[in-house]
Amino acid sequence: MKEENNILKWFNNDLSKQELDDLKQSEDFKTLEKIKHYSAQMQAPKVDAQHALEAFKNRKLTKTEPKVIPLHFKTFFKVAAMVIVLLGVSYFAFFNNTTNFTTQIAETETLQLPDQSEVILNAKSSLSYNKKNWDDHRDLTLDGEAFFKVSKGQKFTVTTDAGIVQVLGTQFNVKERDHYFEVICYEGLVSVTHNNKTVKLSKGKGFKVVNGVIQLIDNDTTTTPSWLQAESSFNKIALQEVIAELERQYHVTIKAPAIDIKQLFTGTFTHNNLNTALQSITIPLKISFKIEGKTVTFYKYEG
């Protein structure tokens, strides 16, 4: 009854007497009684403020360390190398227009240039030119020996470490080896520049530099260089140059520990038979040789 009177007090100011009588007879009134009863049993938790303050002061403070990502240099360099390779491939695929040709020992190669000029590259030689600019600049770089048959047209330039050869349309041979530079004109007119000195060569004329000494070749009656017929010819050339050429034409190493390799040699050797070639060189110089695998040794003649 006490709970009932308390509930009625909640609504006394807002409901009429008739409305209060109706509320008492309804199911809602019973629900309200239960709510009032259980809410009276509920108590707010008691808080010890002093204890809470002490706990706050003594709490363990932890600092979250920032995550450090180590820089792995090996990975960095691998990525950098890949980027460089890709850039290099892109350059050669889209921007590099240089055409290169190389021959190995005992190998020759015939090349056709964009203007139908012909080049025959001797053994152990290399040739390069820019195909994109060829119509305006017929410029080539040679390391070794080559025979040229040049079609008429723009100035044709062959650049070597020892000198520069320029023509308009002709046939000529250029040989540039260690301490040796030679140009021979077989047709037309050739201009040779060496150490800022320029020489004009007509048919049958030649220009040679051996160990820095310039020599002019006169009245050469041959129509093509001998190496095009698988032979190497020499006219008063040091034996060391002959040996070097022999090694280029045959896959051998030549030793001459007791031989004067500066002595001059005039003659020819074939490119088709090593034993015959060696005899062609050693017999005129009165020296002997022996072959052991890929090694040939020259020694003083005994007999």
C-alpha cells in the first residue's frame, strides 16, 4: 500500500481523480510498482577519491616507441642497379643509332654501308658509324684494318687513333695497329691527316707511320691489298709487326726470346696453312721454329 501511495504521488499533480482510479486498475500500474521497488534497491557505487588520486599518480607511464624501418643498402643498390639497367636499355633501344662490326682472329667480313659503299674488315678489327646521320655525315671509326670501296657522294671520313682519312669516292686501305699506321690509295684521291699534317695520296701512293716515323710509299702497282687474297705482304717491316699479324691470322702465340724482332722482313705469308706461313717468314731470316699446341717458338737457326 505504501508503494502504491508513492506511485500515485508521482502523478498526482498531472492526473485527475478519475484518471488516477483508472490507472490503479490497469496492468501498467503493476509494472510501475515493480520499477519503483527495484530502483529503490539500487545504490550508486561509492568512490574513494583519495585512493583514486593516489592510484592515478602511481600509474606506470609507458611511451610507445616509433617504428623504425631499417634502410637495407643491399636492397637499395639492387633497385638502383635495376633502374640504371632499364635506363641503359631504353637509351640503346630508342636513342643509340651506332652500328658496330667486329671480326675475330682469322676472320674477315664484308660490309655494305647505307650508301652502297663496301668495306672489307680484316681479322681482329672493329668498325662503327652512326646510321641515323649517315646521309649527312659519312663518318666511320676504325680500329684495325679495312679496305674501302667508297661510292661517290658526301665527304667520307675514316677516323683512327693514329690519323684521319678523308675521300669523296675512291678505293683505299687503312691499317692501324700498335705503333703502326698505313694508308694506301688504289683509286681516286685520298687525304690523310696525322699529327696535324695532311698528305694527299693519288693512285699507287701510300702513307706509313712506324713508331712515329713517317714514310711515303711510291709506285705501288697492286690493285688491292694482299690480305684480300688471303695473304699478308710486307716490305721492310720489323719482324715484331709480322709476328703480330701472324698471330691475328692464326690462333697462336709466338715467342721469340733469342731473336732480334726489330730486324726487317720483306715477303709474304699465306693465311691458309700455318706451317707454310711460318716457313715463309723463318727461312728468309735464317731462323727456326717449333710448334707446341697453340704456341710457336722462334729460335736461332742451327745447321
